Amino acid sequence: MATSRRDVLKLAGLALAGGSFPSIIIPSKTFAGVNSETLKVGLIGCGGRGSGAAKQALSADPNVVLHAMGDIFSDKLENSLAGLKKVHGDKVKVDEGHKFIGFDAYQKVLDSGVDVVLLATPPHFRPQHLEAAVKAGKHIFCEKPMAVDAPGVRRVLEAAKLAKQKNLSLVSGFCWRYDEPKRASFGRILDGAIGEVSTVYNTYYTGLLWSFPRKEGWTDMEFQLRNWMYYTWLSGDHIVEQAVHSIDMMSWAFGNKLPVSAIGTGGRQVRTDSLFGYIFDHFAITYEYPDGAKGFHFSRQQANTDTSYLVESLGTKGRAMVDCSKRVHEIYGANPWKYSGPSGDMYQNEHNELFASIRKGKPMNDGEWMCNSTLLAIMGRMAAYTGKRITWEQAMNSTEKLGPDTYTWNTAVPVAEVAKPGFTAFS
Ligand SMILES: NC(=O)c1ccc[n+]([C@@H]2O[C@H](COP(=O)([O-])OP(=O)(O)OC[C@H]3O[C@@H](n4cnc5c(N)ncnc54)[C@H](O)[C@@H]3O)[C@@H](O)[C@H]2O)c1
């Protein structure tokens, strides 16, 4: 997929001439990105996924360098940098002046002359970082989920619209949408292989994840940030942070149509230690669609339990199984089928497609569906926390904004009670 500088200029020139995108505004910054011989990447959030995304970005195009990194913790940044240098050597050109630490590190990365940014912090910060990246005219890879609350989703939706107008690529980390077997399976479902889809059962049952016991000298802010998954204001709870993958695939099976409402339950039954903040450890949600169709979602993070990570779609002509753990992709009924093609690497595909789109001057934009899938998960959490049926309109218009607006190491952080269905109010 090597693209010569001449080809890039030619393709970019086509776009400029209006051949490809007659109605799109192409600001100079974006265009400079398209024309650059070397694409400079900035990483914001240098943890596990951010480091993985940087590796994939550096492998996605022959002429890409890592130019700047930002994190709130220097240990995370240095660890990531050392690992990336081992894998990518000279492609990692992050000098001392391009290592940024602190709550404003994201803005410094954006101001450092990068063309593409990788957003991989805890989800609470995604709306702020994504909006700033679009305003700064950067192409974006952003990890899922897009926000932890409805005001955040609305902010990302606006930023995604602006990205479209600015001819910027915006690719999401809903990685299964970039997985070849999933694309083949959901492609067939959407082509009618199982008839009209009436029911989508989906699971994300998993065990425990990492946690860091409190160290002397850590403020509450540092403790919560190091254990961000267990605080709803930072992660959205595990239905939003993790199980959203299955909910996103449920939505895919339904052709991304929106439900009318969600009702469900959940709780914190086993993982009750204060080390695990105040999130739930299980959810069960029914999504109610306008024509009577239903999506049934179940998730949990509990030790010593059976795991399951699948999406099973039932239609008027058959059934489709997509099992992520067992790698099963099959259709049963009137149009039997089994996936037998290559598996590929979905994480690499995300970046291959992002960088190809930049080189070709043909922007991608996952904006609308990535926000809707995030809101589906938030709506499920709202239904479980409150014990009430929550409509799509209520969820989308919710004014509940989680967490502080400004951040310092001594900012007071929410120490919320565990939600109690029937008592926790919707807002
Ligand atoms: N698509 C996938 O398969 C997948 C897998 C894992 C994680 N994720 C997503 O990736 C994101 C990161 O998850 P992770 O597992 O890498 O977590 P992580 O804790 O390993 O990394 C997060 C990093 O962000 C840094 N950070 C926190 N707040 C910041 C801020 N305000 N500014 C700059 N840096 C900040 C942290 O210090 C840390 O280094 C999450 O949204 C998660 O849901 C996606």
C-alpha cells in the first residue's frame, strides 16, 4: 500500500479541485496533513490500548512517525515510549520536548505539529480531547467508548459533524467493525440472510480486571485515575467501558436503527471491595425497538464465573451466531453459511484504513454510529441504576454530567454511593 508523494499530491489535488468532495470545506491544516510526505502521529493516553494503537499506526503506512506523546503520568508515558522504541526503532521520534505530562498534555500534543492523533485516555476525557483535536484540524483515531454521559455524547456528535466539514478522518476503536469475519457476518444479516431481525441476544461475561492498591502520597484524584475503570465518572461503568462492544454489534445487527427504550437491572453483588470504586458488577438490559424487536444484553465482571462474548441474532428466516471468544461466524436456517476467510488483525485494519483514507484524501467518519452505540450503553446503565424504563429521547437529552469540569491533583472527585434501583434518580 505504498503511496508515492506524487500519488498523494495527485489524489489530494483531485480533492482540492472538487473532483472527490465538491461540497466539503478543506482547511489548510487538514490539507497539509494529506500532502505531508511524513505523517506525524501524536499519542494521547499512553496506557495499554494507546501503546497498541501507536504500534498499529506506525505499521499502517510506510511514512509515519510518532512525534509527540501526552499522559498525566510520566511512568505511563516512559513505559510506553520504551516499548514502542523496541518495536519501531527510528519511527519513534519523540524527543524530550515532545513528551507532555499533565491534564493539559492533550493540548500540547495537538499544538506540537502532529497530523494524526490517537485518543486513548479513560473515556471521561474523550469529548474534551476529541473536540479539541477536531478544532485543531487533526485526523483522529479515538478509542471507544466516546463518552460516559449524554452531554459528552452530544459534544462528540457535534465534533464529528465538524470533522466531516473539515475533511478530517475520524475512526473509532469499535474494533469488531473492522474485523473481517464480523463484517462478513453482519453484512449477510443486513443483506437479509436471516430475514427480518427480531431478536438479538448478546453477552459480555468476563472475570476481574486489573487494580492498583493505594500508595502513600496519592490524592483521591490520583487513586481514582490509576483505577479509573471502577468510577462511573471516568469509565461510564463496565457496561459502557467494556460491554459496549457487544451492544455495538447488537446495534449493527439491527442496521444501526435506534431503540425506543431500555429497561433492565444490575447490581454489585460480588466485587464489593472499595478498591473497586462504586460501579456494578453485572447488568441485564432489554432494548425495545419500534417494531417489537428486542435486544437482550447481559454483562458481568465477576471472578470464577463462566465467560461468554457473543451476539446471536434471530430472524424470520434463520439465526446467526457471532461468537467472539470461540471465533464462530455461522448462519443457520434458509441460507446456511460459515465464514472461512482470513481472520486478519482488526486493530491493524483500523489504522490501515485510517491512514489510507488520509493518503487518498477520502475521509472516513464513524461519528454518528459510534456515538449512538455509546449512548445505547449509557442508556442501559441509566435503566439499571434507576430501575426505570428510559426512552432514547430521555437518554439523549439527559443533563447528567459526570465528574468535574476542571482537573488538578487536588480536585474533589466524586465518591458516589453505589446506585440503588428505585432510589437513584434519573436526570
Ligand atoms: N478497543 C479495544 O479493544 C480496547 C481495549 C482496551 C481498552 N480500550 C479503551 O481504550 C481506552 C484506554 O484503555 P486502556 O486499557 O489503555 O487504559 P490504561 O489505563 O492502560 O491507559 C489509559 C492511559 O491514559 C492516561 N490518562 C488518563 N487520563 C488522562 C488525561 N486526562 N490526559 C492524558 N492521559 C490520561 C493514563 O495515565 C493511562 O496511561 C479506554 O477507553 C478503553 O475502553 C479499548
